[in-house]
Amino acid sequence: MPIMHPAVMRQRRSGLDCRGSSGFSLLELTMTLAVGIVLAALAVPTVKSSVQYFRVRSGFASITGAIQSTRYRAIFDGCPHNITFSSTANLGGAVPFGPAAVALNQNVRPQFKPSGFVQATTGTTTFTLSYGSTTKTVTVSNYGNIDVTP
């Protein structure tokens, strides 16, 4: 049996032989990182358009809820009620990414009669919501039906 240095004997006993080392090479780590960056870059446009869509949808839901509850209140109370939507209002704040800047194209003030009839005292009953490249047109009928078109 050959005579070995004590340090070599400790390495062999503990399994720290240099020839059988495990782990990742720098090339493997770089390639994995490159694939991850490419996949993230492909996902960014999809996420951005989804956020735009959900912001406008959130703004539409806010306006729809306010219109319906005010109309029901007018019918329940038996007297006219008004609600005002300002073009400078901050709509669509339920989506948590970035500033909420859904724009309303005009000031709108519908009046709701106890009979359920709706008329605009300021602006019209048709207006648009927009954020980025996404725009929706909202139409409120004379009896409170709300229609949205892309």
C-alpha cells in the first residue's frame, strides 16, 4: 500500500475528490439565465395589455354600480336623484399596478326619476372610458340599461 499524505487521505475519506465534483458550470448557469430573460421578455406585452383591459373594466364596473344604485335609490325614495361623473375622476383604482388613470371623455350628470327614467342634465348618456390603447363606449338607455361596446 502506498504511503499518502494525511490531507489526501482526509479528502478521499470525506468524498472530496476533485475528479467527481458536483454543481453547475458557469455556462449552464448563463444559459438558464438567458432562457429566463427571453421568457420574461415574451410575457411583458401580454401582461401590459391585460392590465389595460382590467383597468378599463374596473372603471366600467365602478360607473355601472354607481348608476344602478342611484337609479334604485330614486325609485325607492320616490324622488329624483342625480349622480356626477367628472372627467378628472380617478377611475379603475382596483388594479394594483402603477397609477390608475382611466380617462372619462366628458363630465356626465344623469338624473334618475322615481319612474326609473334616466336623462342627462350635463353631458350625454353616451361616453367613453379609455386607458392606454383600450377604449370602451358606455351607453345608458332611458330606463337605466347599460351597454358597453369596444
